[in-house]
Amino acid sequence: MGDRILGIDYGTTNSAMATFSGDALRLASFSLHGEPTQVFRSVLYCSLDQSEALGEPVMFAGPRAIEMYLEEGGTGRWIQSTKSFLASASFEGTRIFNRFYRVDEMVAIFLHAMRRQVEQAWGDIGTRAVVGRPVRFVGAKSEEDETLALERLRGAFGMVGLTEIDLVYEPVAAASQYEAGLDHDECILVADFGGGTTDLCVMRVGPKSRDLSDEARILAVDGVGLAGDAFDGRVVYAWLCPYLGLGTSYRSEFGSVFPMPVWPYHSMMRWHHVALLHEKKTLKQLYDIAARSLEPKKVRLLIDCIEQEMGFHIYQAVEQGKIELSRDSHALFSFRELEQPIEERLARSQFESWIDAELNEIAACCHRILEKTGLQPQDIDRVFMTGGTAFVPSVRRIFAERFGEQKLGGGNELTSVVSGLAQVARHRGM
């Protein structure tokens, strides 16, 4: 594929690749449990049961990581949302069994696995690609944080032979995909809801706009470092963590009663931090607390979640509940992987109250981007919403109340960004 045009969406939750074959868009296809899928889940699984020639554990990525995690019963190390660490100067990496892995190294391991699978079908994909990036990386509080994230991202792609990459804002890419089907000009707002970030752009699209420079077409971009993962974390903290000992008490060695520390539960809120609890020092502290807890069974359930690497199962339980709440006013949240299953029927109103702070940040971002452009809501012809969180009713309500329900649209929520990146690559002649 020497003349290939490649777009790569490395996401917090899902990743994907796309290219053009002539005028036809082609999405890379993968397999999960024998079924085809166009997304390569952004996860790693380090198997303790398998090792390479030098005795190092084998690292699996994407759908194969999920399959191996389930096959081995989670005896290895589960890692997800690595992208959320890119902007953190205080986090250089993590030790997995007997080896320390840098953040960019873990990203490179993931990208290498995805590249290898794509090349089995497409052949060599070369050294160049258009790659998506969020407007604001998770946890970035300064320009230095943003620069660090970009350096790590470029470094990871370079490690897998993609040494010539153009970085494009993810909502701009989604706008390019939306534009591909237009026969008239519009001024649109794109809202891209990923796992880690919410990214917005206001852009002029259509036949007359395609030949304009990016500076003329892109009126404004903005974003916040939160999205689906933050919503999930709120559910874990408010619903699941009380069953795991949050809010309980324990006795000190001298008989005084203290509340259960909240720091383990703050880590449970962040998928990419759960694995960090699996350390000897941390587990020893929790075992000591459980031995003196007034409700020891609950604390031991927390320890089970950590020791058995149940981050994936927790994610699945919360994700399924969220999907049902997007359709109905109530949903049964069920986490049955523990010795003592946890089930509770929750109301959409409860969920919305838990994520109120995040909803306010998204609404503020929407207000801010309009201020940047000087436009009024009536000047926006279309609001294109993409990403899984676009289905959350309270999120849609933010945009419906401001722009009108009739202007809201979407489609191909998991692949619109990568399709748009391929469109950008094609337009630039990559």
C-alpha cells in the first residue's frame, strides 16, 4: 500500500485506523470473540501465565487483550486509559511485574500491536499518518503539560515506525467526515465525546469551504479533560464503592474509631488508576484496615476487586447500566463478579445528580466556544455529536436547550473521527 492514505484515532477507550482505496473509505477490521469489529479497544493485558524467551511476560493489546484477560481469569495485569497519563509530569510510568514501563512505551506497545494486525490485511502502512489529538489532554493544567503530552504521543508513534505524523484536533476530523456528505455550506458545531475528553469546534464546511485554509475554516476549538470515563467514575464512587467499604469505620491499634480512608475509592473512580492499587504496600494497608474494620466483609470485597484485577468487569457493569439509562428512566446495575454479587436499580435522576459538576463543565465549554467566535446559537446550522457519551440524555439536553433539538445530529459515533482523519490525509495528499 505504497500510495495509502492513513488516519489513526488513538483514543482513551477505543482506537481505529482508516484509509482510502481510490475514492472508497476503508476502515480497519479486527476480531473480538470471533466477531468483526472496527474498533481496537485501547487496553493492554500483561499475562503472568505466558512469557517470552527471556522470561518477560507477554503483553496483549486491543481485542486480544480482552480475550486473554477473560481466558486467564484476570491473573495478569490489566491496563486501560493510558492516554489519560500523557500530560502528567508526575507519572513517568508503572512497574508491571519485574519491569518498569514508561508511559510512551506502553502506548507504543499498544500501537505496535494494532499496526501489526492492520498490516496483516493491508500490507506495510509506511511511516506517515494523520493522527487525532484532543483539544485539551486529560489532566493538562498548563502549556507545559500539553507539550509533554504531545512529545510522548509523537515519541510513541515514532517507536513503531510512524515517524511522519500530522496531528489534527479530533473534533476537526469529525467535522471533515460530516462535510464529506454535504452538497451545501454550513456553519457547524462538532461535539466529540471520547472516553477521557470532550472536544468542541466551530467550523465552516461545505463545497465552497473545502479549499479554504484551516485558519479560515476553523472558527474556534475548545475542550475539557473529562467525558465518559469521568461519568463512569462518578457511578463507581456513588453506587459501587459503598458496597466496598466506603463510608465504613475501623478501630486503630489503640481502640479509637476512624472513618475508612477515601483514597482507594478515588483511585477506583479512574479506570487508569485502578491497576496502580495492586501494589504490596497498598494491599498491606488495606488488609490491616480490614482486620480492624467494623464491616470487614465490605473492605475485603474492595481487596478482591484489586487483587483479581476487576477493572474491566467494573467497566462493563457500569457501561451496560449507562446504556440502559440512556434509553429508560431506570436501570438495573449489576456487578456479579464478586463472591457477594452487587445489584441495585438506579434512576436516571440519580445518575444525573452524580455527574452534575461534569455537565456544568461541558455546558461552560459550549458557552465559551460561542463567545470565542462571536456567534449566536441561531448562527449554527448543525450540531454534530459523536462519541458514546453523545447518547447520554443530560448531555444532549445541554445542546438541545441552546441550539434546538432539530439541529442535533450524529452518526458512526465510534468511527467518525478516524474516518475524518483519513479524509484530512486524503485532502493533504498524504
